[in-house]
Amino acid sequence: KNKKYIICIIGWVFIIHSCAIDPFIPGDPCTTKVMHGGGGINGGNGWTGYTVTYDSIMYYAPCFNPNNSSEFTYIEWDLYLPNRPKWLCTYNIVTGEKQYLADGASFNPVWCTNDWIVFNRGGHIWKIQSNGDNLAPLFTDYACYDVVVNPSSTKMIFYMHNGTWYSTIVSDINGLVLDSIPNSYFGEAAWSPDGQYIASTGSQYHSYGFYDTTLTNYTIIHEGYPNDPPSESVYDAEWYGDSENILWYKNREYFITNITTKQTTLFSSLCYNKFNLWPSVASDNSGILWERNNEANIDGNQYKVSSKTSIELTDMDGNNEFVVLPAAEEVNDWLRFCSCWN
């Protein structure tokens, strides 16, 4: 009996230790190729025609607290609870403290400098304070996506649509509309830390670039062409703290563009079965948080896929990965192991 408890104690020590940041141990390179097009991004988009087995808990879209680089918000999808809720959560890297703020969260939450967190519930935009107080709806009449907030947390921009038209909306942080640009698609957005630029898709095919704060002057950093496939579109972007370098993603590769020199360099190429998405750069440039995806074909069947995620932290150049929130299966294996002794 004593041996049973000793083994369980060892297991619990492992679980507790796994909540801390562990050094990344390099695994096999891109050897197991998962044959799909969508990447399973943020909840399984792109998996048409596939049978996907998800981990018991999936983690998505981390975003640093701009006032404290030891904290971040993210979405946690618990598949084993009734109704399989997706929670908006916060996590402290130093203490390991987790807080559940609101259910029904989706897409990419934004932690503001005034300690509000703005997030989507489906196509509706809500906000909540980081301690869980004052949950409030902001925009619920039409579908609204890709919300970004300026560094002073006084304004936000997003796009609104009803299935037939698009409109770019500028509002204050309380949901008061300040301006709107009809027939305008504003997507995959990012607001520079100095508040001077808003990166966004452009109206020219698959182009991507950035506006000034008037939303009239647009500079292209990635030029699209009429015959480009959808994979050539930009699907994500994040500014570095200097507001000169922007990290952006297309066709399974991340690039960095310096907006002053106009030079673009390759940041990383993504494997089909192991890849990082949705980077969040710490305001003090201490590192980048990523949603880490690990996928594998089941029993050699390319149409059956297992998918798990974790939250990982890297240096600013994408190296030296550390596990912040490990894949749920790694922890649950120990829980199942101990339960068999009861």
C-alpha cells in the first residue's frame, strides 16, 4: 500500500513539475506527414473529409498581458465536459495559476493595457475584466470578427458582415461606433505597439500590408495576384515591440518584414504534423507565445487524424521552445496510472 502512494506521489510531482516551463527537447523532424489543407487551426477549421480525434483539452490562441509578460489569456476547449465548452482563461507562467473567465469563447482574444480582455463569442464581440468581473456584450447584432485594440485601449477595429456585405468598424472600448467604412474587408489584423499602424488584408486580391491611423494610406508588404490560390493569402500577423518588424503567415511559412527597409526574410517553415501558430510577442520582447499543434495519422490512415495542442514559449527568433501548458494527454496519462491503484 505504501508503495502505491509513493508511486502516486511521484506521479503528482511530475504533473506539478509539468506545469512549469520545461526545456524543449527536439523531436523528429517532419517525418509523419498529415495530409490535409487546413491545419486544424483554432478548433478544427479545414478538416473537411477527415475524422479527427482531439485531445481531452485543447489550447488555442494565447495572447500576452501587455502589462505583465508572465501572464496571458487563451482559449481552453474541454471536450469531456457537458456541451464541450470553450473557455476564455488566463494563466500565470510563474505561479501556474489558471483562471476561467467566460465560456463560449472563440477565435483570438485580446488582452488590453487597461486590463480588459476583448474576445469573440462566435460572431459577437464581448469584453471582461481580467479578474472575471463585468462581463459585457459590445457587438451582437451582426457577425463581427478580427477585432484589434490600440495600445492605449481606447479604440478597436474589426470587420462586420451579414453574409452579403462587409464593413470596417472603428469603435471605442465600450462599443460606441466612431467610424465605419462600407464595402471594406478588414481582416487578419494587428495594431503596432506605438499605435501608428494597423496591419490588415488589402482590397487587391491576396495582398497584405498596413494602414496609418486614418485608414486611408495603405502600404503593401505582400503583393497578391489574381491567380494566386487561397494558400497565398496572409492568415495571421503580429508586430514586434519596435513597431518596425511585422511577423506574418502564409502557406505554412512565417515571414518578417521590416517596414522601413522593406526587406522580408523567412522566419520559419511549418511541418505538416508539428507547427506553431498564432504568435503573441511579449511587450518587453522577452519571448513569443505560440499555439503548438501536434498531429498524426491514426493507424496509417491519412483521413484519420489525432490532434493535440499545447502552449509554448520561444525566444524572439523562434528557438529554445519551452512548454508552458503541456498537452492534456501527457498529464492525464499519470492520472489514469494512479487511478488504477485505487
